[in-house]
Amino acid sequence: MTAVTFKEKPVTLVGGRVEVGDSAPDFTVLANDMTPVSLSDASGKVRLISVVPSIDTGVCSQQTRKFNEEAASLENVEVWTISCDLPFAQRRWCAAEGIENVRVLSDHKDLDFGKQFGLVMDEMRLLARSVIVVDSEGKVSYKEIVSEGTNHPDYEAAINAANNTD
């Protein structure tokens, strides 16, 4: 199990534990228009899932913008950003930032994604910063849970994993 801190204070991750090689559990989150979106909606494609605690904060904004830039050059890869922000706030942020290549999705309602992947920071009801790549067959091919929640993920490793996954 990965030890995670947020602002150097330990946090407890709750939910299932999904590792590289495991089948990715299906989950439902909300799109910015409140429609449900499930992992299975993009079956047959590689999914790069960028997970951020709150989209409207410094590192989270940078992470989402970075993957938005990279997404334009990825083939057969859907890039999703998932946070616990309300869909309305996500929509406003995406419009202000010009985010067009990433689907920004909310796990606020049920924490279904966070619970399935063991990424809910219990003390804060937010998701731990992480990146997961799910291959076209539905298997987890890459996983990084950032050990300090205010640090950036390894963008290059995540992009390479998505590019080299079928």
C-alpha cells in the first residue's frame, strides 16, 4: 500500500486496491452536464485517467492543462481528469482554461471511482493525486499514486505508458 501525505500530513486512502495487471473495475462519474459516464463507455480504447484533488488549485490546474496539451498527440487514447469538484465548477473551469482534449469528470456524488480504485482520502473526502492507464482490454497497465499530494505526477512516464499500451 502506498503511503500518501497531503501538505506533509499522512492521509488514509480508502476503497479497493487495484494494481497493474488487474482488470479495471467499472465505475460511474458525472460529466459536466450531469450525465453519467462509465469506464465501459470508452471500452476498446486506452484510457489515461488523471486524478486530482481539486481542479481549481495550482498543481491540479497545471496537471490538467499538461494532459490537455499531450492529449492532442495521443492516438486511440481518451484522457480523463477526475476530481470531486462539482460538475458545474468543472465546466466553468474548463471554459475559462480552454480545456478541449480532456474529459473532466466529477466523482463528487458517490465517490464510485475513488472507492473502486482506493483513492479516496478519508480525512478530506477528496481523491489522491494519481494517474492510471487502462488498456483497450480493460486492464490497468500503469498506476502512479503521488506520495505527496501537492507534488506533480510523472507526466512523461504516464504519457509513455499510454502511448505504449494497446
